[in-house]
Amino acid sequence: MDDAIDCTCTDEVVCPYCGLRYDCSDEFFGGNSNSAEAQCDNCRKYFKMERDFSVTYSTNGMCEKNKEDHEFKEHKMPSDGSLWEICQKCGLTREKKRNQP
């Protein structure tokens, strides 16, 4: 195996022998499988692959449930100039009425 070939944690499947990159890497994996085997279209050598996933989380407060006041910040929509208010604690978004100060 050539150590110069980057085949770890890449965006596409890469043959570890010749470096051929596969644009449609998801096609190798059937169903819920996260591992597969393939024969390279270029060098004809067999190799195995694993599909890795990354998970991220997002959280917001819950003003009503915590009996807290919202902390709204005004936001002007660039598309139509309408004014919106977004709570900085819980993310609640509401259109600001024109007659509100």
C-alpha cells in the first residue's frame, strides 16, 4: 500500500492502492450497512471500506416552561424588509407588529 495516498476520513471512497476516487461513494453501501468491499475499477485490487458519521447537537432554552421572560432582539429580513423578533434565550421567532415600539 502506498503511504502517500490519503484514504482515511475522506469525503469519498478512495482506493488505498492506486488512489482512484469514487464520486458516488454511497452506492457501495446497501441498506443500513456501514462497511463494504469493492474491487477497484482502475487497478482491479480488492479493498474494504467503512462509512463514518459525525453527530452534532443544538440546544435552546425554554422560556415559557421555565417561567422566564423572553429576550427579543429585532431582526430585519433582507428579502422584504419585514421586522422580526427573535428570543436570544429560546429562539422563539415572531413578526414584529408595525405599531410596536
